[in-house]
Amino acid sequence: MLKKIITIIATTLAFTSGVAQAALVNVDYIVLDKPIPQLHKNKVEVLEFFSYSCIHCSHLEPYILKEMKSFAPDTYLRPVHVVWDDNVYYNLARIAAAVNSTGMKLNADPVIFDAIFTKHIELWQPDVFKKWAVQQTAFDGQKLVKAYNSQENSAIATDMRKLSEKYNIQATPIVIVGGKYQLQFPRGYQAGMVTLNELIEKVRNENGISVATTRKLPKSIGASLAASANR
């Protein structure tokens, strides 16, 4: 009899431990008092406020990039680099703007974070960035520098500054789904990706968006991100 009871308890524990818990409001995510309008109303936006100088952003980025590669066509990533000064953050935002406009986030971001945190290269210095970029092989550095030097680049970085100020972004990383649900990552970034997908589905249902077939993105983010990010 005792053996039977132990078996039942073990089976129950094994079953319950394998069941994923639903995301909890004010634990896994919070609801914003002031929603942030999406760029595309009929899709699900994953808005990422980040900085290349943020070590936590560098830890989150591999998980975000992995999820992004399997986003359904109705879901898109909107990366916004915070701008808190006229020097370091503004110049890093110009790099982010160039990365977004060329659609090279998947290839370029890991290398940029590595350059700053592992190799201690001061990429926020324009001359240092340009010299470093054209030497890279993981992405088209010449194309990235051309985008960095374009007339539109400064305007996009300025728009990032305005978003940072308007929504009082005081820390990074901040990930907001559907303009209203902000992830909290109480159990780390990997567990946070489960919550991310739950919130994507939640927004999809709330907005009456038809479930779309998931797809794999190419190595670059593609034209849709280049056209919409940080607009």
C-alpha cells in the first residue's frame, strides 16, 4: 500500500512539473498605464528598448534573436536604442539605426555586443566604429557604414531619443508586447521567452488577428524590419 501511494505521488509530481504555468500579471509581466502605439495596428509588435552598452541587453539578445527567427508573419520586432546623452548613447543609436535600415540585426548585433563587452572597443566613437565595421566578415560592414553616413541615419537616431524621452525609459532592456504588456523576466531570459510567446498569443486573440503559420527568416531581418523599425 505504501509503495502504491509513493508511486501515485511521484507520478503526480512528474505530471505537474511538466505542465507550464500561465504567465502571471505583476509577476511575469505588467500592464502599462500608458500604452505605446504599435507601428502596425493589425500585427503583434515586440518592442525592444535596448542599448549596445547594456550588459543585460547583451545577455537577452541571443534569446530575442532566436525567437524572432520563428515569429509568425503577423509578429514583428521593433528594436529601439535608448538615447540618454548626445555622445555615447546617441552615437550607438546611430549604429542601431544603420543595423535596422540594412536589415542586418541577426548577424551584426552579436558581433557589436562582443566588440564592446569582450574586446572593449569604443564603437560609440564614429571613427572607431567605421574602421572596425569595414573589417568585419560576419556582415557587410561597407553597407553598414554607408547607412551610418546617410542623411536619414541621424533623423532615425533622433526619433529614438524622442521615444526614450516620451515614454520615460530609465533602464534597459525593456520588452513590450502589443504596446501594453511589459515583460519582467523573474526567472531569467530563457523563461521570459515562454512568457513572450504567451503574450504574443494574448495580443493576437485580443485584437482578433488570425493565427498565422510560423516562418523562418533569412539571415538578415529583411525589408519589413528595415522599413518599419524606429519609424
